[in-house]
Amino acid sequence: MPSIDIRKPLKKFLPHLLQAKADDLNEADTVQRVIKVFEDVLGYSALSEITRESSIKDKYVDLAIKVDGRIRLLVEVKSAGTALRDRHIEQAERYAAEGNYRWVVLTNGTAWNLYHLTFEEGIEYEKVFMIDLATEELEKAGTCLALLHRKSVSKGHHDDHWAHRVAMNATSIAKTLFSEEVLRMIRRDIRKREGLSVDEEDLANALHEMMSPEAREQMGPMRIRRRQKAAAKKSVGGDEATASGGTDPE
């Protein structure tokens, strides 16, 4: 997470957002307050970096946030009293797909959701954070929203945060944990300590069972990643030479 501290300006502006929720402001008026958040709390220029009602091929998004002339965040705004749902980013999704934009913010002024989008197999999104300024502690809310600060976006802190999150998720860690090399190392350690040779599949299943149901669901079926055997190559003289690529003997 970036070290930018936005707690002071956020605390100053928070009463206006809470009042907007209490008054159940319509979407247009909520957009005006969200613009002020991006300007006064998150450091963007309202004249050159916050664009209203951007369109690509008749697809619209409420706000587009620019840094150095390039769109970096799309913002979908709902009325202050609307409970946010993931489906609310559908319009921004279509706009993002047309322009290959990876980041979408969904907000009603007090609740803020940040999504990362990918387009390899259709449009897929993952929620990076979800906070509600009406209930969250100021420090936690400020830490999350600091990812959206102009300095953070300009320096790519939000992209770094996403890369770290991907590297540390269950799927990524499982690829390493269930690799042939790591399983072999664990088997050797168990044999050294316990004097017992365990089966590779049994060990992998035991490790899989240690994970939480949520982690197992995220990583999918357990599979051992085996090293690719080097293909046999024929020498110039016609003799066949096989490159070493097998497993070390136990």
C-alpha cells in the first residue's frame, strides 16, 4: 500500500458525504460530490483530469480520471442512497473493454469499490477493495482510498498492489507449493526427520486438505506441476541423445 496520508482531507470532507447519504441525493448531485473527493481528497485537477460522461462507441461512463493525458480510472457513480452491487459496473465494463482500461471505481459517495478488469477470456473482474466511509475506521478507509490518489496512480502503486495480490493469492502459491521440486524437498525433509518415505500424491493431497475451503475453491482441482522432460534430439551422426530432465533419484 502507498504511504500517502489522506486522512485529514478525507475527515474534513466526510460530513458532506454522510449528509448526502442521509438526504438520499440523486445521482447527478452525488456525482458532484464524488468529483470534489477526487479533487480535494485525491489530488486531481477538476479542469484537466476529471472528465464527465466519456463515451466510446455509444458506451458511457460517469467519470474518467486522467493522469498525464491518459485515462487511468473509470468511475461509475450511483445515487447516495443506493446500495452498491457488482452488476452496477456493467456499463463501465463495456466502456473499459472498448478502451482496454483495467481499473473501475464504483461509488455512491460513502461506499467505494475498486475493481481490476481483464479481457483475455471475455470481461472478467475482481474486487480489489470494498469500503464504506459510514462504518469503516478512518485509517483503514484512508489506506484503501490512497490507492486512488493521483500520486499513487501516477507512480503505478495501484498496479503494484494488484501484482502483489496476484502473486500472493492461493492460485499462485499453489503453483509453487504443488510443483515437483517443492514436493520432492518436503518428502526428503519428512524422510530425514521421520525415517518414512511418503508418496508424492499422498503428500500433495495432505497439503491440499490443510488449505481453507476458500483457498481450495480459488485454486481449483489439485494438480502436481511436473517439470517438462527435454525432448529427445538426434545427433548429426544419427545417434539419439537424450537431455537430462528427469527427477533426481530418491
